[in-house]
Amino acid sequence: MNVLIIGDFPSKTKQEIYKAFPQEWQVHITDLQSASLYLSTAEAIIPEHVPVNSSLLKQAPQLKIIQTGAGYDNVDVAECTHRGVKVCNAAGVNANAVVEHTLALILSWFKNIPYLDQFMKEQQPASQLTYSGAEIAGKTLGIIGLGNIGERLARIGLALNMNVLAFNHHPRHISGVRMVDLSTLYKNSDIISLHIAATSVTHHLIDYQAFQQMKSSALLVNTSRGSIVDEAALISALQTHEIAGACLDVFEQEPLPINSPLRHLSNVILTPHTAGLPDGVKFHRRRYEFFKENLTRFAKGEESENLVN
């Protein structure tokens, strides 16, 4: 199997990725600018947040399968289908990692972890310590999207004695979770966590009108895709304290521009799109184990898992 992995990776991560695949496979890891050197012989492509469009596909005549992570909004699935190229994602593989990261952000916010850590390291006098926080038990967690990640977060919320509201395009029954419309979720949630795919329907789902319906004490958490939130509306809501704060792992433009106002707001906690990559910079061991197993199935002529098209 000739596998091309396209993305920007540090050298240590490349070493871990190479070890994840059988030695007899030809595995190349390159950035998008140099991908053309390997596209002509690639049978499988793993694109890490790079666009897979007709321009790239026409350079890969031997291509048979594209394997993505949980999201595949960077892949032109229709064009792949037209060219007879299978597209598979890894839905569910990183669910635990993302749920844990989401919970860590929520707890960091309510327990003031970033502020208290900085306070201690700066050796400020105890008399200067000032903060407000809360227990999350008894608070209302609103989850938008009840897929693999949203459902697991809902169950954790219930285990932590939270009230859980949820919105899903296809209503689901989960004991203890109350299914509501978006307006009801916005108005009643103390924490709103996003776990839906980026599509034309969900683009800027969280906009100026959505923020106007939220509590002034609400926390928005986004570990899904940046395009779901209208970033200009979010920044405005944070600056005017229309909502209390935000915990963000994803952004409309990635990497987040250096001059983004989000970097300078005290009511924001930021991480660099690492929720699904717990094992190191741009690396998740379980994810690459799934990639290897799924591509092995394909190479043997077996049905691949999580076929998108």
C-alpha cells in the first residue's frame, strides 16, 4: 500500500506515524506544497485539514481511498465519488479524547485553573487573589449534536449531577436528557457545548441572534468546527459581556491569526485544535491504529469501515 499523509507535522510526530503502519508499506508524510511529488503513485491519502479537491485529485491517478479523521468537510466527496475514490472517516475514534478535552475546558473555566496557575507562578501576594467560580453540579448543560461525542458528554454531565438539555437534527432518546429546540437550549443553558459537523446548514449556526438568546452568565464551548460559530458575533458577545465566556479549540481560520482579539480577551480559554489529539502534537495513537486497520481491510478487498460515499 502506498500511503500519502498530507499535513504539517513536527519530526517527533512523523516518527510516531511511521511506526503506526506496516514496514512493507510505502508511507510518505509531506506538507501540501510538496504533495505533488508523491501524488502520482499514492493509492491512499490521509489529509490532515488540507483541501482534497479536483485540483489535487487529478494529480493522483492511482488513488483508491481517502481516510480522514472524524470530520471530512475538507474533502470534496462528490468529486471523489465521480472519480471512483472511496472516502472513509474515523467517526467515534476520537470521541473519548474530545469529550475529556471538553470537560477539561469546562472545569478549567469554573475552577479558574488558568488564572490560579498564573497567580501562583507570578508569586503574587495572597491579598491580591480575586476570582469567582462555581460548582458545575446543578448547572444546565446544553449540548448541540448528540453523535458519538455529544452522547458521551451528556452521560458524563448526568453523572456529575448536571441538568442536560440537547438539540439534535434527528431527536434521540437518552434517559435523563431532555430534547429541546435551539431557542429553549440557548435560553436555559449555563454551558452550551457544540458537537455537530460543519455543513452548509450549520455554518454560523451560532450567530448574533443566538447570543442574544443566551444567559449573560453562559459559557460557550466549541471543540467541533470553527465555522459553526460566527466569530465576529462571538467576539462582540464576549467584549460586551453578552455571554460570560468561551472555551475554544477550533476557529474560523486556523491557525488562529496572531492579531485575533480572542487572544487578548480575559474571558476566553483557547487551545490550538488539540481536543482530538491527546498523545502528542498532532498525534492520536488510537486514530492511527484505526487508519492502519481500515486501510488494511481495503487492501485485502474487504469492506472499509465508516464509508462516507
